[in-house]
Amino acid sequence: MLFNSYLFLFLFLPVALAGYYLLGTVRLGWAALWLCIASFVFYGWWNPRFVVLLAASILFNYVVSRYVLRLAGNKRRQGWATAFGVACNLLLLIYYKYLVAWLGWVPGLGLDAGGILLPLGISFFTFTQIGYLLDCRAGLVASPSLLKHTLFVTFFPHLIAGPVLHHKEMMPQFADPQNYRFRAENLSVGGALFIMGLAKKVLLADSIAPYADQGFAAPGELQFWAAWGTSLAYAMQLYFDFSGYSDMALGLAKMFGIRFPLNFNSPYKAHCIIDYWARWHMTLTRYLTAYLYYPLAMQISRWRSRRGLPVGAAGSRRVGGFAAMVAAPTLYTMALAGVWHGAGLQFLIYGLLHGAYLCVNHGWRVAVGVRFSPRHPLMGRLWRAACVLLTFVAVVVAFAFFRAAGVGDAVALLQGMAGWRGVEALEWPGALLHEVGLWEAWRLVAGRHVLAVYLALLLLIVWLAPNTHEILGRFSPALARTQEAPVAWLRWRPSAAWLAALLLVLGLCLLHLHRETRFLYFQF
């Protein structure tokens, strides 16, 4: 079931909300159970057989978590129990996401790679439960409960595509009786954020998607402008698709009185690749940093310290220290992040490419740092704009591997972007002035270059407009503090004018739901 469907909007969501708040007035456990059942229905609507897999995963991890907590006095055995649980989760993920897919391409096995069904959200609910087991080992879980654990994992706004949640963020909220009581503010704020996210998905992402699909269907035929148009179209599609999903997830959670961590914060405004990963899929970034990067970096630092080698800032200023303490854990983490997104070699290259970007960015900070900073205000603004543009171009180049069907297609697209197959001649209004007037000439050229005009409008929105959480400002349901939009009339508040505007946007979305497509991150 998709958030952008009539079934979800007019049947599932109203019934889920009504049952949750009605049962919450009687007994909190019943309301929590109702939400678990609703979440299983939501998950199973696409393919009911995977509900058994989800339920088995939850039960297994709950049993292992109880055993891990029971071994709190024996750190060695507790570590082995945790490792066993984590390994089983990873094996499940590897089997469905990689092994089955790879076997599908082996000739003679009779498997259709294109017809293999991957359980929706398997990466997200598996990562969530691995984090839960690690929290149990760290002593962050006080009172385990099968019902609370099930609700933590299955809560439908985040079940399919995140955000990746931490136990310590959610359990206090699920235990708070006030969150089971209906409040008009929850519905108002959550509904406003949901509509904004729905508009991003339905009106923007789905509108630009055909241009990206058309270009990636035959990347070897694209010349310079067509290749860049395809790449930018996909960058805009993915941006508004994932941003829209993230807003809808936070908005839905707020309707149920729950606040999620911020997961998307205008990443194309990032002035460097480090800043980009602090804004893009933020909960995945912190997960990978906490459970992959930091443990390896600490092990390397301890190893160097035992041998009398410099560590910390002093060590990272040397080539060997930088390679060991910064580059190695960064490339390791980003390689796994790339492989997490898919089984193809192109995903590994995508991860390593971003890892290389991050190493260059960290190296620049170590070697140059703030010493290179224009002092004149105008030069400072130009320098920052150039940094944002360079970061954006680097991200778009990496997206070629993220979207392409294989490495060959990605390379073919990059060749087109580099002008390998030539540069098309552009038609300008001046060439038509002898036939028609200036306005008509611009209109004709714009009509023939719809994609360019549309991309320009989307880039203006991405770079100049405040994001939804800045629009909501102090009303934003995100757990992190967000800034307010700089312009007063763009700040949301409960008013008749904002209600009318959002209802108009909702009406436009409903008229376009016939173009229903799957969210891009559902495949991960």
C-alpha cells in the first residue's frame, strides 16, 4: 500500500486513526495492538506472504534481545549472543537482497531475475532490529516487551523506507499516555506536513520521472545536453521523491502523536560533501557512522596508539595517519553503504565514489581548513555558491551509478555528459525573430525545451525556497530543532488561509493520483 493512493488516504488512514484514538481512551495496550495490526495490514497489502517473514524476524529478535539482556553480567557471552543475532539478521538480508538476485542471473537455474520479489523495506526493518540488539547490549533497553518491540519495528510510517529509528527515541513516546489521546494540533501539523510531502511526490517527482526514465532507457544514445538533462531529471526526481516520502512519514507519525527524527534537510544546498551526507538520509548516515565508521576508526586509533604512532588531529595531518584513521574507515563505510542500496557492481562504485569525495573533503579540511576563506562579503557569497554547485555536480555524477541498470550504462551516460558523443545545437529565440515576435519566439523555444524549463523551475525551488520543516518552523514535528523560513508569509500557522491553500494543493494531488508510482527508496 502506498501513501499516495486513494485506498490509503480514504480508507486505511481514517480507520487506523479512529481505532487508535478510540481504543486509547479505553486501554493503551489495546491502542498499541491496534496500531501493530494496522501496520501488518499496511505491509501485507502488497504481498501477504512477506508478513510471515516480518513477524518471524520480529519474534526472533525479541527472543535474542531477552537473552542478551539476561547475560548482562557476563559480557563475553552477551557479546557472542549479540553477534549471533546480528549475523542472523545480516544473513537474512544477504539472502533476499543479494544471493537470490545474483542466482537469478545465473544461466541454467531457471530463475527470473526480473521476477524475483524482494520483501519491501527489508533493509530498514533489519537495520532497525540490529540497532535494537546493539542497544540491548549497551544497556539502553530497560523493560523489553513484545508488543512495544513489535510496534517499534512495524509502525507503518517508517516501516518501508525509514527513517531508521533508535530504540531510545521511540520507546518513551510509545509509553507516554498523552500520545494516545487525540489532539487537534497533532492532526493539523501532521496533516499539513503530509500534504506538502504528497505534493512533492505527486506533482513534482512523478512529473519529472518520465524524462529520467526515457534517458536511462538508452544512455548510449545521449549527447551532451540530453545526458545532462537525464541526469538532472533523475536528481530532481529522487530529491522530491525521497523528500516527499520523508515529509509524509513524519506527518503521519505526528498524526498519531509520535515524532520522528529529521531525515532530509535540503541536501542540494550543501556546501561540501560532508555537509551533504549530514542532510541526505540523515538517520542512515548516523546509523552507519555509529555502527560502522566509529568502531573501525577507534580500533585503528587504539592500534596506532599502542605502537606509539600519533593519533587524533596530529596523526591525521600526516599522510599515513590520514590514510589509516580517515580514509580507510570512510571508504569501508561508504562501500558498505553503496552495497546496502543494491547487489550490482554499480552500487559499490557509487559508494566508493562518495567515499573518495569524503576523503578529498576531509583532506581539504586538514590541509587548508579555514585558512582559505574569502573575507569580502561578495566574494564569500560567490565562493559558497561555487562550493554548492561543485558539490551538486559531484552528487549528480555519482547518481549515474545509483540509477543505471549496470556499470556500462552509467559509463555511457557519463560519456554523454562529458561530450563524448558530441554536443547538440541549441535553438535560441533570436533565430525565430524574423518569423514571429519576441514573446512568441520565447514561447515556441520553451515548448520545444520543456525539460530545460522544468528543470530550471525545480532547481530554483531546491536552491532558493525554504524546505517544509523551515515552513513549519516551530511547529515542525521533527525531533531535531529546525529553523524558520526567512520570509514571514511562508511560515505555516493554523489559519484559514493556510487551510485553504493546503486543501487546494491536496485537491491537485488527488487529481494526479492516477500516475501512481512506487517510491524509489522502496526498492532498498
